[in-house]
Amino acid sequence: MRTGIDILENELIEKYPQVLDTLLFDHTTGKNIIWATDNYEHLGESYNYHSQISPDLITGDYGSIIMPRVHKDKILQISRSKEMAEVFTPSWICNAQNNLIDNAWFEREGVFNAEIVLSNGAKSWEVNVDKILFPKSKTWKDYIKDKRLEISCGEAPYITSRYDSTTGEFILVKNRIGILDRKLRIINENTETEAEWLKATIDAYRNTYAFEWQGDSLLIAREAILTTFIENYKHQFEKEPSLKNIQNIADVISWNVWQMDGLKSVIPDSCSDITEITEDLFGLKTAQTKECNGCKTNNVLTHNGNYCIIKDWDEKDLLTKEIEKRVRFVDLLNK
């Protein structure tokens, strides 16, 4: 896959067969993720809000319709900001906020980089090139297994900073500041063999989560997180990872980066009004329409939509005998 910010689906499906299918899959519905936006409906019925995104809709002649926000038409950017509160954060802000998390975790500042102001007034960072040292009570494996979540992730700039989402500037692997970028740096510094690296990377991916409403942004996020794996592997071993390893990472991503209405914990717009028909002793039928109770009362626990399912990779499911347990995201909110 070429170096650049725009990951082309035509290249993805040609170079890594079946991987695009995995990145489009929704484990809650057992179908594909939906568009969840009207931005593409002019292309036909298959591009309507509730339609699934299938590979044929975004490859071939349509191989460039999904693109990062920085490449979208300015009018469309404004429209999405107004309708869906879609605001993309500059990388220096992502870095500053991720630094706050790590300052608390490491109990010291400046672990990965120092925040700086350039001569032109722009804010940036200077990477700490020394090997990262850990507190006495923690190890590098504790760090990569620390569970972290980006909410309403858009193109997931807090997870991986392949490019600045506001300028489109590509960022080299060694200079990245995302949650997953930092975990991969730790792995690069503390593993020696390919097998050890792959095992630790799977752990890092399994403990990094994100969700997003709009299907196009979700796919871009999933693709970026997968490409981050490929780029780090090549950076570390100077060769391409095997298709099997790419597929394994893609499967984890399809579980951990999912489509969801963050306020309701359900698939976007999956709640519905239910019409009940009652009949009295004389055969007179009456129809009564009831609004989704969760939507009516603003109770996240009582929606009638499809509650999103993710995996707890650390816990076995004793009922189904699966190695990892499937859980409703909403049930985690009360733990």
C-alpha cells in the first residue's frame, strides 16, 4: 500500500483480498456497516442513509468516493459539521490530550514528546528519542494492555496520527502521537523477535477501542488503524506482513472499532415506533403507536434499537464456549 493519507479501496481489495469485507462487517447486525449519512444518496438507492456499504459500492469506478475530511468539498465539510457536529481535531491537540493521559499513567511529564511552538507560531511536538522508561510498579506490557477508548472517533486521530486531519500532512511513523502509535512504539522498543512483536501488537489492538456514527468515517478509521499496523511492521522488519497477520488484525479492528450512536449505545437510527393492534369483545380493532421508551425517557437502558456488541478479549464465555466473551457495550456503562 502506498504512503499517503488517502487509502484507496481499489488498492486495498487488489492487494489484500477479503480484508475490505472484514473492515466493512458489523458484528452487531451480522451485516455490513451502513452509510448513516445522506451525503452519497445522489449516487443511487444503494447509497441511501440506511443502506449497507458493500465493496462494489466503493471500488471500481466508485473507488474514490470515500475520502478523508480534509479532501472533502468545503461546503460538505460545513454541512457535516452542522448536522453531525463533525469537527476534526488538529494533531497537536490530540497529542496534548494524549500526553495528559500518559502523564497520569507514568506519573511524570514528557514521556513521549515535548509540546513546542514553532517559529511561525504553529504548535507541534518534539519526539523524545530515548527508550521509554517505566515506573517501578508497571511494565511495558501493562501499558500496551491498558484499555483506552476514543468516543465519536471520526477518522480516529486520537488512535493513530498517520496524518493531521486538518491539514492533510502525512506524519512519519517515528513522529506519531496517537494512542495506538504510542503502544506500537513501546512494542518496537521492547520486543526482539517477529513472533513476540506480533503477539504484543495483537494485545495492543485488542485493548484499543473506538466508535463512530457515520459509515464513511468509520471505514476510514478502520483502514487507518489497519494501515498503521502494516506501516509499523514494515518500519520494524523492513518487509510486508503476511496476509494472514493482516487479516487477523483486521478482524480485531472490526470488533473494536464499531458503528454506534454514542448517546443510545445502539446502531444509528435503529430505534423505532411500534404499532400495537388490540381487539375488543366486539371485534373492533384499535391501533396504538408507542415510541421507543429509551428515546422517550432518554434512558440508555430501554431503547428498542440494536444494542451494539463488542468483545471482551480477556474473558471467556462459559455459555457459548467461545474464547472471548461478546458483551453489549451498554452493559459496560454500569460497571
